Amino acid sequence: MFSVISWNVNGIRAVEKKGFIDWVSECNADVVCIQETKANPGQLSPSLLNAGGYKSYFASAKKPGYSGVAIYSKTEPDSLQFMDDERFDSEGRVLAATFKDLVVISAYFPNSQDAGKRLDYKLAFDEAILEFCKKFVSEGKHIVLCGDYNVAHKPIDLANPATNEKNPGYLPEERAWMDEFTSSGFVDTFRHFCSEPKQYTWWSYRFNAREKNIGWRIDYTCVDQEFLPCVKSSTILADVTGSDHCPVKIELEF
């Protein structure tokens, strides 16, 4: 079994102080994808760079303390790739690691922000990541697109859909792109296995939202349709704390 865990840590240096290194060691995943690192490798301790004996790889934003993704892997990838688009690489939005015919992608989708301030940027990223995934599939590879997509796809994916229809992360344009993505040959693996409501991956720090489970499901592990038979489970690790997000996990057999 090959397992991948994805987690928006909301600051990798902050989560280091909350037991991240021990968690990585104990999770025993083959690959751990991290989002919102808010750091570059030169700012990190050697123990964080080599947490749990993993090899780590980073895509960092040019702006200090902002965005950024990483991949921790037990084995060295055959290759690493950015999006090759300065609009998004400058913010450390994507890092793809290839392991033979499998490409594991750690992605931190932009937040469209209040009043849709960055909606155009978000939608441009959405289209670019879709083409990025399609390119790998056209080359005969399978993809696991992990990360914080910053969108709740369906009403079931957030606690209060009616009151959030004009809020970032649930705008009609964002949800329409998720429709496009999932109709373009890619599968939301969690919803393939679980149709139950009240399954969330992010909770506001305000109003005791996590304790009340007033949340959003905005972190995903999606695969190309042909790879779906190899997916044995897709779960939310809601008991893992340290961030306003919790990790998500996928298990593969191929």
C-alpha cells in the first residue's frame, strides 16, 4: 500500500512547535504534501528539513512569510516540477513529484478573497492547474492532486452553504470550475467513498468553530479517472490538530 497525506499547516515553523516532526515520523505515509509553509528552506531547522527521516522539497513564494508548498518523501522522486508559470511559481503554489508513472502534486490554490478581489487570479490558476494535470495524463501518467483547493464544491461540503454563497471559497465561479474539473476526467476521491455530511477539513479559529464542527471541506485528494480503481481509501484525519486545517489521506495499491 502506498499512502499520501496532505495538510495545510498554516505556517510550517509554527506547526513545528506543535509536534509536527513527531507527527511526520508517526504518520508513516510514503509522501506527505504540505501547503502554506510560509517559509523557504533556508529559514528552517535541519530537524524540520529531515523530519522523520524524510527527504523534503520546497516551492516557496518570493514574498516572505507567504504561501508555499512542500513535499516530504521516503524515497527520492524521479523528478520535480513547478508549474513553469511565473504568475503562480512566484507564489510557491505547486510542486509535482514524479515516481515512475505516478505524479503526486502538492497545490495551494489561491483564495479569491473578500468581494472576489483575487477571483480572476484564482480562476486563472484553476485553468492552469487543470491543464497541468491533463498534460501528465496525456503522457501516460497518473496524478494525485493534493492540497488546499480553497473551495467547497457542493452544499454538503460546508456547514452553512446558504449564508456563504457570496463569500470566498463558495462563489459560483469557483464551484463551476470544480464542476469542470470533475467532468474533465478527475475524481474527488473522498466523495467517491463517503457521501455523509458534516465532513470538514477547515474550521475558523473564531466562535469555537472546530469544537462545534462548523467547517468547510476545502482540502482534497483527486486522481485521474483511470487511476480510481487503485484508490483503496480516502479519509479526513480530523483528530490531527496544530493548524486550522486537518490532514487528508489517500491509500493506493498499484
